[in-house]
Amino acid sequence: MEQLPAIIDYPDGISVIDARYHRPGRAAIHLITEGDKAALVDTGTRFSVPGVMAALAHKHIAPEQIDYIFLTHIHLDHAGGASEFMQQLPNARLVVHPRGAAHMANPVKLIAGVMAVYGESEFRRVYGEILPISAKRIIEAPDDTLIELNGRPLQLLDTPGHARHHYCIHDSRSASIFTGDTFGVSYRELDTNGLEFIFPTTSPVQFDPEAAHTSIDRLMELQPEQAFLTHYGRIRNLSHHASQMHALIDAFVGIVRQAENMPDRQPFIMKALQDLLWERLTAHRCTLTQDDAFSLLQTDIRLNAQGLEIWLEQTLRQPGQAAG
């Protein structure tokens, strides 16, 4: 029998299920239950599926009761398990941003792009097999799409910044937003005295700081009481975190602009990101040692540095644009 992943239950039928992505507490799949129907928000990878199916059985939710799978965006730590889930959940429809829908129906380009970065063997190890999903089971969700889960309204808002194929979900029932990566990353190991620590994710290849600022402001206009992040789980104190996100987006951009004329930017960007985050963690009174904190954050720092450099190069290629 499949061992249950970590599950945290919250009011209003919301649960956080660990996706078992790299380590515990790295990525979450969110379950929304309304009466005898349910939906998943993000899917983790193919290797997340057995644990989630075990969690559903533990909660006495039959596969036929899942009406929707919401993909906040199609990065594979959020969407890599979609095709396997669609095989396991016969009544589910996949709700995806219009810019991502074609890649779910025909994932050849999506797979090739990831393989180009990681290589085929590493791709197979981390993500397994990704299959096409019938277009008949895909719902394209442009801005302000309203989906009702057994009568419960879920509003989908176009929120670029991390990716152009990203939406967030506003659940007015619980005064919550399901933010994917738009509202940053916040690992529970970094919580201090009930206050979470948050920072942006600028991973390749579509980081857009101006759009990111706009998306954060749009989410905060909804006056949410809590956010559910794919990385990781529920956070509160959202006004504080929105302010931190705005400041850190600007700080990240400032770092990469300093590297504009450097022949080898990555070491500088990574070191500067480490220094900035450690400064913020120290002010946050983080109880982890510096080594333990960077062990936790090293993958995020590397991906953020890569995404920032790609943004810089794209900016420099635009006629009449300068990075600084």
C-alpha cells in the first residue's frame, strides 16, 4: 500500500498534500472539497500521483468525485503529473491558461525544452513520462474565468510575472488565493514566531518584473486573508508579504543590472542573491544556520539567478532598452 504523504487540513474544505518533489515541504498539491465533489490545484510530477491517490482514498474521496484539475501554470513541478492524473481521475477536466493549453494537448515542445536544460536521463528521473491529454478534456481559462465546483465559485485571474501562462485562483468562500508561483516561495522551515519568510521565484524563462508587481497588487485588491502557495502551503500576514515581494523583486532586478557588463554573470548573481536573502533571513530572526538555510534554498537561488540573467539578456536585445 502506498504510504500517505504529509497532509494538512484547513477550514472550508482545503487540504495541503505534499507532492514529494525533491524533499518534503518543497511542493504542495492543494485539494479543495465542496460537498461530494473536489478539485486539485497543481499536480506535482508523475511521481506525486500515487501519494495523492492514497490521500484521496484516506479521505474517502473516490476518483470519480474529482471534477477539476487546476494548473496555475505549466512548469513541470506544477503540471508534470497532469497526464497521469487525467488517466486516474475519469471525470476530471483540466483547467489551464490559454497560453499553456496546447502544450498539455501536445507536450512535445514542453518536454524538449526541459530536456534541453536537464538532459533526457535527468528529465526521466525527475518527471517520468508526460503524455498528451485529450483536448476534449481541457478547459482554457482566460482572465476572469469563473469555474463552479459543486456551486462554489472559483475565479481565475491572469497573473503574469513568473510566467506568461500563469493564473491564480480566488476562492471567495475561504477568502483565499491559490497563487502557484505568483506570490513567491515560502518554506515552513523558515517560519519564525508565526511569521513566514517569502521571496520571489524568477526561474527561467519568462520573468517580467513589471508584470509581477502588477499581479501582486491585483491579488491584494481582493483583500485575501490567506494564500496557498505551491511552494509551500498556507501563509497569512499577506500585506507584510506583498510589501516584501515588491521590495525583493526590485532588489533582484538591481542585482542583475549590476552584472550587465560582466563576462560571467552567474557567480556574481548567485552570491549577491545569497547575501541579500541571508541579510533578510537574519532580520527575520531565522533560527537556521547559514549553511542549513542555503542548503534549503540552493536550488531556488540557482534557478532565480538563471531566470534573472535570461531576463537581462532579453532586455538588452530590445531596441532602445538598457538594463540600468
